[in-house]
Amino acid sequence: NYASVFATLAIVLSVYYIRTLKRWWVRLVLALGIVVQALYITLSGSRTGLVTVFICGLLYSFMLFFKRISLKPAAKIAASVSVAVVVAVVGVLFVSAVGKANDALVEYYGDPSLSDTEEEDLRDFEGDISNRRFDLWGSGLEIFGTKPLFGVSFYNLQEYALRELPDT
């Protein structure tokens, strides 16, 4: 997640420098860097990175369009919001398409970095957008329900759950 956020920051800075620098070869290198960073964010599967890119794209396109058009204030805001939403939706669709293509390739060829056991474990997460976080939170609430006043210490949590709540 952190790497994806930093990749987004690299994209934002690259866009700034592309707009301000005049040397074509520096701009080309920065553009290639943007492509690499965008592919990293897309292929990393980081939802935090995707949300960060979405928000940055939305804000950047809003501010850029807002600065360039000359309309009455209400119309200017409405037009800027509309353009920003279109840009953000196109970006999300692009990222989604690249992610689906990557998933199809991994499904076809398999993931060479995973053992058979790890692949089976990943199948358990299919369709669960929370990566089983909701299950963990539910288990935490169950444990809290058994000791609501003083709770269980961090270091004894797993042992306590195995001993007192084996099905959680």
C-alpha cells in the first residue's frame, strides 16, 4: 500500500515537471516513469493505491479544467466536476481492464511465486473484497464479548482464541 501511494506521488510530481520543464528528453523520461508507476499500481493489486490515483486524478482534472474555463462560478464548478468525474471514471475503467488482463494471465499460466497450498488459500478469498478482514473483526468482537471489561492482551490473543473460542 505504501509503495502504491509513493508511486502515485511520483506520478503527480512527474506530471508537474512535464508541465513545467521544456527539455523534450526529460519529459519523455518522466512520461515513461508515469507509465511504469501506473503499471505498478495496477498490477500490485493495492486498492489503497487505486483510491489514491482516483482521488489525485479527480482533483487534478477538476483544478486544471476549473482554471482554464471562463464561465459563471456555478457553471464553472458544474463543468469542472463533470470533467473530473469523466476523467476519473475513464481512469478506473483503464485500471480495471489492465487488472482483469493480469488476472486472466495469472489464471492461465498460474502464479510461479505461489505454491499449490498458497494458491488454494488465495481461492478462499475470491469474492471477498475485505480479504477476510470482516472475519477478523468478527472474531475480535467475539473475543471482546467473552472478556469485555479487561480484554485479552495482544501477545495472548491467539492462544486465548484457540483455547476459549476454537471456532472463531
